[in-house]
Amino acid sequence: MSHANASANVKANATRVHWFPGTVAEQRPSAWWYWGRAVYVSRRDYWRITRYFLAVGIPLGVIGVLFHLPLAFWAAMALAEIGLVLLAYSLFGLYRMYGHPRSGLCPAARGTGSPERARHSCGSAHRHVRHAFLLSDVLPEAKIQSVDCWNVEGKSPEEAVQDVRDLEVPPKSNPRIEPLKANHFTIPLADASCDAVCFGFGTHEIPTGGAREKLFAEAIRILKPGGKVLLFEHGWDAHNYVIFGPVIHHVTKRQDWDNFCGNDLTI
């Protein structure tokens, strides 16, 4: 990214005001912070879904009261209860996905290289800092390169992604974690230099038709012989639909990931 583009992005971000606190480079964010951020960046979708419930529930309730129709009134009450149950399920689902249980996913990275010389690269469409911290926990001898892979010019078309980028800054609290920035989806690491490459939540934001293909080709380039590419992403199923609502439709399906990796890459 050119100096002019970088300056423009910094200036654009400076005008965005958030009531949720951002991270401090010298401190590791807590699991509670990540859960709170997940709820915060989802606020627009929560409000959008709430409007649908209100648009149906309020007229039903008014009709039930004004025209003495108990069925309409209790239908409105039932709709309100369903909405509250779905909200509670969504908040709990976000906690499982971004809160304390999240730390249980990274042990899969064990065995990806000799502990004495292990070197890992992390990448995502937006800040991938948390997984760098988690990898450093399960691989205490490893050098972790946390690569910000988002190279689409300007702001993200998805406001929630832009919020994430605004709120989490590259870390300085762990000397074994080196924050890096991709250049037009080219990872700034040498050929065959990493034992594993880890892609996490947000990889689906990288567009197909060139950018995603190039990024995964870069992953193959920087891997050592016998290295692994690890990918964990949101699924497209009933569980995630309840948690995220209709916004889950833009997530890449698992079978599409299988086809993408199987047909276009050798991993």
C-alpha cells in the first residue's frame, strides 16, 4: 500500500468514534474483551433483526388490545419471547466462539514443527492478533508472524469488519509475536520459512477470483516441506444462523472451502 493510501486510511479511521474501548498495543486483550467486541460489532445486525420483530409484534399487540383479540395479543407476547430466547442464544454463542472457550481451538497447531525451531505465520482478512497470542501459548518456543492480509483499497464494505480493524491494534506485549502487513496479498516472508500457516475467522472476507487464490498460493510458498495450512472459519448451518442471523449468508460454505483447497491448491 502506498504512503498516500495508508495516510488516507489512517485519516478515515480517525473520524470513526467507538464507544467500545480499543486494545492497547502493550497489553494482551482479555477473553471478555473479545466477546464484548464481537457483540459490539454485531450491534447493527441485532438492531436490524429487532426492527423486524417490532414491525410484526407491535401491530399484533395493538390489534389484540384495541379489538379485544386475545389470540393476536398472545401471538405478540410469544413473538417477544422467541426474540429474547434467540438473542440469549446468540449472545451465548458469541461467548463460546469469542470468549474463554475460544482458547481450546489452538492446540491443533501442536505437532506442526520442531518446538526448538517452530515458526508460524498467522493470517486473516482483518486483525489476527488473538490467534497469534493463542499460538504463542501452545507453542512456547515458536516465532509467530501475525500477518494482516487485508489489502482491498479503502474501507471494508462490511462495517463490522471495519470496526474490528479500528479497535484492535498490532501487539507489542509479546516479543515472540511479530506483526506484519501483506502487500497486495503478498506475504513478506521468505520461501519455505514456516512450519505452519494459520488462517482464521475473517478469511472469507478475502474475495475470490484472484485475491484469495494468490493469498493461499503465498501460504504454500512460505511453508517448509511437510508444513501445514490450518484453517478455521464460521460454518453455514442452523447454529450459526441463529447466532449471526442472515448475515451468515456471505460466509464461505465448508464444501466451497473443500472445493477451493482441493481444486486450486495442493496442501
